[in-house]
Amino acid sequence: MLAFTLLLMTACLSRTRALVTIHNAQAVLDERDETISVLLLEFEESAAEWLWETDATRRVIRPSARFARACGRAPADIDGMPILQLLAGPSWDSGTFAAGLRALAEKLRNRDSFVNLRLPIRFTEQERWWQLAAAPRYDDRGIFCGFRGVGADVTDQRASADKINRMARFDTLTGLPNRRLITETLSDAMIAAEACGGRCAFMMLDLDRFKAVNDTLGHPVGDRLLCQVAERLGHMMSANESCGRLGGDEFALVVRDASDTGAVEELAGRIITALSRPYDVDHYTLHIGASIGLAFGPRDGRTSEMLIRSADLALYRAKDAGRGVFRVYEPALYVQAEERRVLEIALRGALDRGEMSLAYQPIIDTQGGMLRGFEALLRWESPEFGTVPPSRFIPLAEDARIIAQIGAWVLRTACAEAASWPEGLRIAVNVSPVQLQNDGFVTTVATVLADSGLSADRLELEVTEGVFLREDRGATTTLARILDLGVRLSLDDFGIGHSSLGYLSRTRFSSIKIDGSFVRAAARGGREALAIIRAVVALAQSLGIATIAEGVETQDERQLVAALGCTHAQGDLFGRALPVTETRTLAERDWTDSAAA
């Protein structure tokens, strides 16, 4: 009995200790749960997020006040409600669920944890966006109990992100897609076209004469004009086309289904017609135009970059054709572009390598046959390409923006040579319209005259009508400043371009050059050419301007231009373009009683 009593007392004591331990542990847990509840309550009240919880059947349990307010309901109303039905709102009955809600249903069904799951919520007429995160809950026996997670209203953040995304993909001025979005649209169109064995198209548009608007009326007017251009383009777009602004006055258009090439080309023509109609901007009536380069994919390029390059080459051809037209890409354009690229590389170093030189063609007095001067003609002898004609490399130098460097060298070399000739002999130097856009060109002329010692009245700069056809008036101002230096001006190729008497009235020219094509045609009896020469001579005489007939190659042509009243002439009859040594010999010859050589 004593032993049993001791054993019983030991057992009771051990049991008592276990009960005390369990009681203490439960007290600690209760205190921890109370602390967690207080912290969660503080979190619910102060944070932008809220907690949510479901049971194993995906029904809301113990909804917090903040979660209920976000749903626009009372906690009691949503307690026990299926979470998917709650979040679907009015769309639950129609069955038209957002992709985000379907993704949530998939996660709940598979009992997968998830974070940053965004879905649209519409409890009222205003749509909101929620971001949810949750993890599955299991009890001590590993039995699934439901989900517990956190949510937040991210409508404002999404709106900001959408705004940033729009700014990254849309032009802020016109509202059209920008270069980035147009490129993405083109890539999608090319993928779709290749998948179905079809074709898409890409157009590059460049506005003609737009720069004149900016220069004369200012950028605000130019910006409003661009907005009107964008509006006209937008009205012409169907579901099959997308247009955008690449930057400046360049626009682009993607045609998703371009299986009917004739319809695409017709659209390009209609765009040019529409954009060429007058614009009313700030009480101004403005006239501009458009040139378009058109390329079809995948024929003209299997990637968006290649197709854009092809359209750009076609646009270059359209501009070269006189603007206001569209041109379709041809493989020959790439070959030409590659040739231009290689030639440009060689041209950039031609001066430094000593590959360029000047030849001088005599200019003769038609009445007495006296030598009056020379025209400096630029020559390029390339080791790689041979003799490259000026008609080929001068436009390239203009496009590559190296004409100013080449032109300055020509001016220095010609004036230095002419300074060694007898007094009275003039030197004529051709000037590119691009050179006249350079603010420093007048300074270059003045410096060359000072360094060479050549008097200003012995230098004659030859310009073409293209100077006056450019989109700003900077060249006209430059010519006026050159005249103030005492330099003479000659209008070259008068009559073969968009001739206007206004050119002669605005600028004090000392001579007009009549193109050799008129001389040859008149010598063959061409009545129109004869009439043009007579008209030009009569005009020049009335203005006190000399006339120089170019391309005189026979005695008959010489006698004809003299009879028609041309005061000067040049051509192979009087001397071809001579190297510098022969030029000096001819210049130092005694011309007192001599006729032209």
C-alpha cells in the first residue's frame, strides 16, 4: 500500500506539472494571438492594403472591415460568399470574366501561392484594379483549410503606368503612335503576313515645304500644322491601317493586309492628294505636300528594320523625282544605295589624299574674241572609281554635308590661281545652294579674298535657280551680303528650271548663263530655243546684265549666239577645261589683236 501510494503521488505530481506547462503555453499563445490581432488591426487601419481569407470551399470567412469597405459591402453581407462571385460582381451572371479572374480561379483550384495578380473589379460603374497575393493554409494534420492573403487597390498606380506607357509609345504633339509603337505594329503585321503567306506594306511619308513654314511663321504654327496633317491621316485610316509620326515632319503607315498592291498604291496617291490640300492655321493659308516611299513585306524585307530601310530608300527616290509623288522600292535602289555609301566613304577622304583638282574653261567675248576669264571646274580622279563626274559626286557631297569643306577648298584654290593672272581676267566659281545655307560662307569668301589678294570684282560666284527654290530665305540673305563685298553673281542654267523674273529683280546679277542645250537646239533651227535665247538676251540688255552662252562647239554656233546678242560664250570651240599649267599659258597670252583660240 505504501508503495502504491508513493507511485500514485508521483504520477499526480507529474500530471500536475504537465497541466501547468500546458496552461502556461496556452497563455503564451493567447497573448501572442492577441498581439497579432492588435497588429493586424493596426495594419488594417493604417495601411493601404487589406487582408482576406477563404475556407476550403473558397468562401470568404472572417472578412475584415477594410476588405468589406473595398467591396462596397458590409462584412456580414460577404461572409460566406464565394470569393470568385464576389470579385466578379455584375459579370457573374453573364459569365464574361476578365482574364485576371480566370487566373485567380486557376490558382485557387490548384492551391498555388501567388503574388502581384492584377484583375479589374467593377462593383459600381467605375472600374477599379486590385492586386492580390495569397498562400494556402493547412492545419496541424496537413488538411487544406483555405487561403489567406492580402490585397490592394492599385487603380491610381495602373493609371500612372498607363500614362507612362502611352508617353513611351505615342507622340505627345499629334497623339499618333510614335516610332517605337509603329515599329512594334509593323513587326506584328509581318509575323501575321508570314504566318498566312500574305504580305504587308510600310509607307514612309515626308512633308514637302514644311521647313519653310517653321522658318517663316515659327514652330508653334508648324506644330499646329503637324496636328492637322495627323488629323487628315487619321481620317483616312481603316481597321487595316495604322499611321504614326516618326519625328519632325516624317510620318509612317503600316498596312497589315497588302495582298492587293494596287489598292495600297492607290491609298498612297490619295494620301498625297489629301495632304497637299491647303491648310488654314492661325489665319494663314498654307500649302505643303508629301512624298512617300512604299515597301512590301516580306518581299522587300523579312524584318521590320529591313522593310523600313527599303521604304526609306524608296522615299529618297520619290524626293529625287521632284517630290509630291510616291515610289515603290526596287532591288536596284539597294544596289544604288550601297554604291553611294562606298562612294561617300571615298569622297570624304578625297581632298586629304589629293585626288581633287581644278580645271579652267575659258570665257570669251563674242564680239572681239578676247579672253575675259575662266570658269573653275572641279575634277575628281579616284584610284578606286576612276574619273567621277561632278554630276555624280556633287549631290552626294551635299547629302553627306561635306560640300562646305569641298567648296571652301575650290574657292581658295581658284582665287589663289586667279590672283596670278593678268588684271582684268575674272574667275567664276560654282556655289552649291547648300553652301549658301551656311552662316559662315560669307566669312569664308571674305577670308579667301584677303588671303589670295584677289580683288572682289574679279570673283564671280555662279548660282542656280535651286537657290531660290529651297524652303527658306537664308540663301537670299547670304547672296545680298556677298554682293556687299563687291563680288559678282551669275545666274547659271537660266531657263531650264522653274525660271522666274523675280529672281533677277531680287538679286543684282552681273550675268546670265544660257544653257548649252538651247544653243545646240537653236543652231539646228529650233524655233522655241531661238525665241528663248532672244527673250533672255533682251531681258539681260534691259537690266544691264551680260549673257554667257554655254556649250559653244562649232563656228556656226559661235556666229549664231553673237548674232543673237550674247555678250560672252564658252565651250570646246574656245577651249576645253584646261589643267592649271595650260590655263596660265593661255591667260598670259597677248590677246590685243587675237581672236579666240
